[in-house]
Amino acid sequence: MEKRVIPVKTVERLVLYKRLLRDILAKGESSLYSHQLAKMANNTPAQVRRDLMMIGYAGGTPRKGYQTQELIDRIIQILDESKEQKIVLVGIGNLGRAILSYFSFQQPGFTIAAAFDSDESKTNRVIAGCRCYHLREFAEKIKETDAKLGVITVPAQHAQQVADMMIECGIKGILNFAPIPLKVPDNVFIDRIDITMALEKVAYLAG
């Protein structure tokens, strides 16, 4: 199955299912039912079954439910996690450093291959186990690392320029932390994480 035919929201749920399934497998639970997974994921059993049908998984039985490891393996297969995903990060400020530190604990399937900044004081050094370079070396290092994913943690006024540079160098997926929407071609997937917007939503719903 081509992963591009799977809706984005379904992919988000699959990633969550995989994490939850690994947690329960670590507790020694080798099987579970759709209603159990739905409760942990805060959705419905019908939604869980639809999502699993979407990825062609029909391994559950009324008596035993789903086999935990088997379902994990199927989700991994669909998400194409057979190879390490290499990432480049641009913007070695406080947020950039925090992300580098997070990935220094070897997050499964992902490696930040290089980090970049225009500030000379932040380059030509290793931060949280990651080699940091000046932005003028970006194109050269992308070729060396063969990275296809990029993370943007620069100020808003520089974000579009950085995104354009990433796309020109072959980056196919971008995670944008800058507080501004970015324009990218249709063949590049971009996701935006705006912490302030998220907090405003939480504050309103909690009020």
C-alpha cells in the first residue's frame, strides 16, 4: 500500500497506536481488543477498526483480539520504518538545542545528521552529540548526509528562506516550529507546531 493514500489524520493515529502498543507489550500484554486500544487513544473502537482496515490488518479475533507484536509490525511496515530517517535542523537557539538534546537519547528511527546556524559562535562545534555547521555549508552537507527531513527553529522572518533552501537541496518533509505558515510545493509535506497557538487553545478550553 502506498503510504500517500493514507489520510494524514490516520497516519497520526497509527503513530499513536504504535507507541501505545509498545507500552503495553513492555508490560507483558501480548494481545488486546479494539475497545482497549480505543480507550488508550481517546477515540472509538469503530475508529480503531477502520484505521486497521485502512492498513490491511485483519489479524484480530473475537476471542483473543489483536496480537500486539503482530500489529506493531504491521504499522511499522506501513510507516516504512525499515531504514533510519536522517534529519537536518536549522536554528541552534534555545528551542533548537532542546530538540538536539532530545534526539541525543537515540529516538528510534530518527537521527539528526547535522545542525546549522548563521551565528559563527554556534557553529564548528558539537552540541548534544550533533555536529553544527554554518548555513553556507548547507548544500554540501545535505549531499553528504542524504537527509530528506528538515526541522526549522529559526525566527519567523527567516523561516521561508530556510524552507526554500531545504527544498532546493532535496528535503521532502519539513517540521516547522517558526510561528508563521510557510509555502512549499505540493511534493513537499510540511507540518507546523506553534506552541503559543496550542497554549491559547488549551487555555480557552480549560477556562
